[in-house]
Amino acid sequence: PIHQMASNKAGPAGYKYMLHLETSPCRHKKSPVSCICSINRQCLLSQEYLSFLASAITVISLIHDFFLRCANAIMINTDKIVVITACLRNNDSSLRDNTPDYVKCKELTMNNLISIVVPAYNVAAFIEDCLKSVQNQTYIHWEAIVIDDGSQDNTVAIIEKFVQADQRFRLIRQANGGVSQARNTGMSAATGKFLTFLDGDDMWQPDFLRELLVAVQTEDHDMAYCGYTHLYTTGLKRKFSYPYASGHILGDVLQGKTQIHIGAMLVKKELLDQLALHFIEGCLVGQDQEFIWKLVSRARVRSVPKELMIYRIRGGSAITANWRWQKHIHAFYGFERAAEYILSHPSPFYDPAYLAGLLQERIAYKLFKIIWRMLKNGYCAEVRQLINDERYTAWLAHLNVGGLKAADKLKYYLLFSQHRLGWKFAKLL
């Protein structure tokens, strides 16, 4: 051993020896450093200096041993090391300062399978970017179930290339039945402990899965969500960051204080199975929000205050397609169903009377906005029919007119005046 050699007082022929310590590149993956000891007879050393050198070499040896064990630990379980790092970087002071939480965070399991459901319909121009963003995730334990919903372009051929190159991708083909049916097909085929959704024209940042998995396992939450960015065809990006609420957040979601995107969340599959949650097939608009309202009414939620999802805004997508009231009224039907579900499954975390009032007021406002847009798009006869129909007037009676902003108040009075001139003016607003 080096420290024994260094302690020798004298060598052959009465010489004192100097030990020359060098480092060389690692030639074995388990040894980050290799020590070479050579004897130099050109310089005599005092016994005191030699003793000091021996102590220094002993310390170096201990440090070397420590880093060797760290290197082995990293090679054996890289994911857990990264989880600990992510926890220490977390903005929540309880994770940094509270020892039990830190221990709990350190013991998070990072080998659970995540099922990714990707519905795809005529997205040949975008599906490659979407699947590459999945493939580039820093968390590698996932399966991607891509459901082709009867595409008529080159979408399937592109998906098949990923399936052939990476066994974590699976392709399911079905006749065109809409995005809700495609997601339900994917959910039924999922085998992971956690579930997430990504539309075929959207993308994730590389740390999306890892960040949300750490969040959902911290203090055993049911789901996690993050912020997202709009990507326009011009290349312009716009971040959508709402207040990031955690815990039981149904009230924040209903009031629009917190916005959860279907492609920016991760949830325990066990919870979805227990609640028998699925997407309503035949619902043309708003099926995402109906699903999310029902889910957060029963889930304990953790937020990740970062924009880790990219939502592509393109011509022909749901957000830019030509506006038809027969399609968009489905959003109201979805809110009705969500309210019925929430009130028929009472939660101990919410006061039923408060929740009922909140749902009535929020749905009334959303219905008002749909009817106003109908008026702006020239559906005057249909508007007159709806605002005189008991089904819709029962909801509109809960609208908090006094709480509306000035612009919305003006729209409200114009709408319910049913005055022909006022309705013509409405198209200009």
C-alpha cells in the first residue's frame, strides 16, 4: 500500500525516498482514478515531510474509495440518484428541510411503467415530432400506445417506423370513431401503473415524464400536472401558466383559476379504474374538460410549475376550425354530465352546497359564452330558441350578472334584449 511505502524512513544504500503521486485516465469503468507510485532518488526528504505525505495519501485513498462507491451507486441506480436531486431542487421547503419527507422522497420508485396514450388522425405532418418527443424522454420506463383513428394520409407508415425501431411503441388501428373512442381504446390496452395522454400533433419537453412522476409520488398524490406552451404555425410560442394549485383543487379548476390540459397531466391508472372514468364517445367538443372535472373531484393533485408540454395550434384543429354551434354546444352537455357526476359522488373534501352553487354558476357562465358566440356567428334563430328553452334558462338563471366584467355585462344585456338592432350590433363586439 502507498501509505506503508511512504512511512519507510530509509531505503537501500541509505537513501531517503520521495513518493511521486500521479493520476491516469480511468481504464476500468469501476475505477475513476488510478494511482501510480514511482520512486524518485533525486531528492531527499525529511522524515517529518514524509510522515505528512503519508497522512495526505491516506486521506486521498479514503476520498478515492468514497467516490468509487458513489460511481458504482450511480451506475447501479441512476434513476434514484436523479430523483433525490430533483427532490432537493424542489421549491417546496418541506422537501428540503424536513427529514422524513426527504427520506420518503429518496425512496421513490423510478421503475414504474407509464402508459402513454396517443390518439392520431391524419397527422402525418406532425406525428414524427410527437413520437420523437416521447422517445427523447429522460425517464425510459414507458409504453406508448398509438391509436390510429382511421387516418387517410401517411400517418400509419410513420408510426410503423417507430414501432419497428423501438419495442416500447405499439400501434392499434381502428375505424374512425373520434378522439374519445381512440383514447378509451388506448386506456383499455394500457398496462402501466400510471397513465398520460398526448395528442398526435402535440409534444413534450424531455423531462415531462420524470418531473410529473416525481411530483405524483411525492407524499403519494393521485395525479400531477404542469403548464404548457402554445406553438403556432408561424413558429411563435406563447406560454400558458395559471396559478399552480395543489391538493384538492376542484374549486380552482371550476372557477378557471387553474387550467389543466389533457396532455399535461399524469394520473394513477388504479384511480381511473376505481372511478370507472372514460371519455364520452360522440362528444364533439369539451370531452377533455369533462374528464378532468370528474377526475379532480376525486383526486389529490400535485402541480409542477413548469411549461413541459407543447400544444400545437394549427389550421383545422379544434381550436381554429370553423365555428359551428351544433358542435360547440357539446361542451355544455359535457359540463352538465360532469356536474351530475360530481354531485352524485360526494367528496369529504368539499361542502356539497358550496360545490352545487359553484357548479351552477360556472356552467351558467360557460353556456352564456356559447350562446353569445352563436349570436356573433349569425345563428339568431337558434339563439332565440335556446334562451326560451327551459333546459337552458334553468342554467342561465344561476348566472352571476353582477359579478360579470363590464364587457360581459354589455353582452348579457344585448343578448337578452332580443332586440334586432342590438343583435346586429353584437356581431361587431
